[in-house]
Amino acid sequence: MTLPVAVVGAGAAGLLAALAAARAGAGVILLERTTDGGRKILISGGGRCNILPSLAQPERYVTDSSPNVLRRMLRSWPLAEQRMFFERELGIRLVLEKGSGKLFPSSNRARDVRDRLVEGIREAGAQLWLGATVDDLAPPLSPGGAWTVMIGGAPPLKAAAVVLATGGLSVPATGSDRTGLSIATRLGHHVHPTYPALTPLLAEPAVHADLSGISLDVTLKAPGTRPRFATTGGFLFTHRGYSGPAVLDASHLAVRSTIRGGERQTLTVRWGGRDFEGWDKALIEARSPVGALVARELPARLAYRIAGDSGVDPASSPARLEKGPRRRLASLLADYPLPWTGDEGYRKAEVTGGGLDLAELDPNTLESRRHPGLFLCGEMLDAFGPIGGYNFQWAWATGRAAGLAAARRARPAGVSGSTPK
């Protein structure tokens, strides 16, 4: 009897792995501990699901492993081919959100993405076992033998290959519980220390709580980093601190500095599009009150707050502003030190930083170099990208590669299937 491919975890990577393996002709059993699966898909993009970025930018991913290996893994399924797959094979038309570089389903419904993937898996003949908690894996006793998947409250499952597609820690309410990373560690794999990434930052005391709800586009920098870090995007004041894409994209630098101890990573914000010289010149040449001038480019409450922080009366005339106060204001407008003190942790993190070292896998197949027949993919790997669909791009690419390779190991000689294009 031909043994199936067991896919552990029905998140984005696991769903794609199961679909790819089933379409390639393998028997597939997808095991998911929750009652529905794909919960991170459902909450992504505010319930809209930012499926993909519009541009492939592998240099924007963060990893402690080899960046060259990361790029090879992403190239296994180019971005243009991923887009065609969703549109032509799953029937999900993608639209580009104006000015953001993000691709969303035309329906603006994340549930449509999750449901269509599940439908495709079932149409391809795979089985979906919901409420199945995988406790551990046991490698074959001899080369070419069966893997054993231990399932809580059920008999062990024998499998020709296993795709481990679970193990992140972000948003634990969706079912994330580190299982995959724990199993990989027990099997001898090297795992880089994990940490919450793409998570909001906190300020204690919440010195900007009165600005809660204000949002604008900013440029956020992290002085002293190598390579230099800067990101431009949305910034949101919250009751407890700061969020928005720019903050989330920089948060891993803040989080990792607290883990290391010592000095916290300095983050500075450029409000509006002017640098120090630009603001200084604008203040020198202005004829309207200082607060009114700044409020032309920034929300009024924020403009008056920054003026106050610099010691300048917003109602004052720029012509009467002395050089020292003027330059302090220009400096705060161009390089405002963000007074963060902590972060929201995994509870609100979009992804998990760190994870299984990429060198432990074949970059073409995602197969373990330690255990033939074991394939690992998705968030549990040591890589994450910025806000904007990059982490789904990673999940789709690594899940597909793992699923296809697992199918080749599992299916009998002479049996073929279709491959997701």
C-alpha cells in the first residue's frame, strides 16, 4: 500500500504544500489542530488578505541564515508565477492597492482565499483532518521506511514523507504554539533564537496617548545599524505606543536590542517629506505662525505637539524665532527620537523572527539534510519579510517546493500528477 504525505499545519504554507502534493499525484493527509485552519490568512490585511507584494524584493527579508539560500528558496516559485496561480488556477482575481504595492483579492475578503485553497485541496483528493494535534514525529527505522506521526488521542499515522508547516509563535490565538520548532529541535536541527517581529512598540509612560488615532506617512530610521536601515510607510499613534507599517517593519531591531540587553536601538522619525535643512529653510522663510506652517504638512495636533516639544510657541512668528529654538524644531521634525520602551510581543506580532537555520534544508526541495523524507516550510524557517505580502510570498514558495518534493518521494513509480504553475 502506498503511504501518504502527511502535512502538519494548515496555515498558508501547509495549505499550499498539501495542494501541491495532492495535485502532483500523492495521497495527502493534512493535519490541523484547530477546527478550521488558515486563521492567520483570515486576519491578515485587516480581514482583506494582502496575498502578495507587487514587486519581488528578496533583499528586504531578514534572516540570520545565508541570504543566498533565502534567495534560492524564493526563486523556486517566482512572484509572477505565484500571481498567475492564484488568478488562473484558484480563480482569485488580484488587484493592486493604489500607492501601496500590495495585491489583494478583488473581493477584499480573506475568507475567499482560505476557502478556495481548502476547496482546491479537497478537489485534488487530499484529506483534511481538523482538530488533530500532532505531538511528535519519529523518523524511519531504516532508509526508505515510513515516518510515524504521533497524534493526540488517535493511533499513529504512517507516512512516506512529512511536511512540517507549523511552529511559529505569532498571534497564539490563531493556534501558533511552537510545535514544529520543538519537533525540529528534538530531531537535531539548529534553530536560531526566536523573537516577535512586525509587532507594535510601546511607550511607558504613554507620552503620546493624547495623539492616539493620528496616522500619517513617515520615514523611520535606525541610526547605527549595518546595513543602514530606513523604511517609509504608515505610522499610527496608539493609546499604548506606536504601530503602522513603518513601525512594524522596524520593530525587530527594537525587539532584538532588548533581548541583547544594553542600550535600546534608537529609532528616529522624519515627519513629512523635508529633511533638517528643508525644515530650517521653510521656518526661516515662513510668514505664517510656526504651528500653522507645520500643520500644512502634518496633522494639526501633531504639529502643535512637536512645536511644543521643541520649546517653540506654535503661535509665534518665525521672523522672531531665534536660531537655537528654530533649529531644535527643525531637528525634531526631521529626526524625532521615538520614545519606545517595549513591544507588544507575540500577541500582536505578524510573524516570528528567527527559526530553523536555512542551511539545514535543501534550498530546492526544502528537504531536511538530517532526515530524508522530512520537509520544512513557512514561518518556522529563519526568514521574514516586511509588511506588504512578503511573508505570504515566502509561505507560498516554500510550501509549494516542500509539497512537490514530498510528493515525488511518496507516489509510486509511474504515477504522475499536475503541478501548480
